[in-house]
Amino acid sequence: MKPVIPEQFANDPLFLAVMKDALTIQDRFAAEPLYAKTGKGFLRSAGVEEIKQAKEGSKKSKPADK
């Protein structure tokens, strides 16, 4: 299913980047049975590789200690 994007956001690069990320992780959200009607739940891990990439990205963004 392709999402409907309002015309005012169709060319907004920030909106499009956020939408792409949101659609990428959408299938990983799992609702808790008790809270299914409220939308509360958790995000399932994509695996160890995701954690490695996050750590590498965080190392690159930190300034080097002197």
C-alpha cells in the first residue's frame, strides 16, 4: 500500500526522509495484547546488525578525544 502524501509535503526532503524511515520500521511494531486498543507496545529488534550499525554511527558522530 502506497501512502497518500499531502501536496504541501510532496517535495519536502525532511518529510520524505522521515516517512521513508517510518515505513521501513512499521512492520516491527508489536502491540501488547492488553494495550492493543491504545496502541501501546514495543519495537521488535531487527537483529544484532542493527545494533552494530547504531554503535558505528554513534562513534563517527562523536568528536575525537584529545
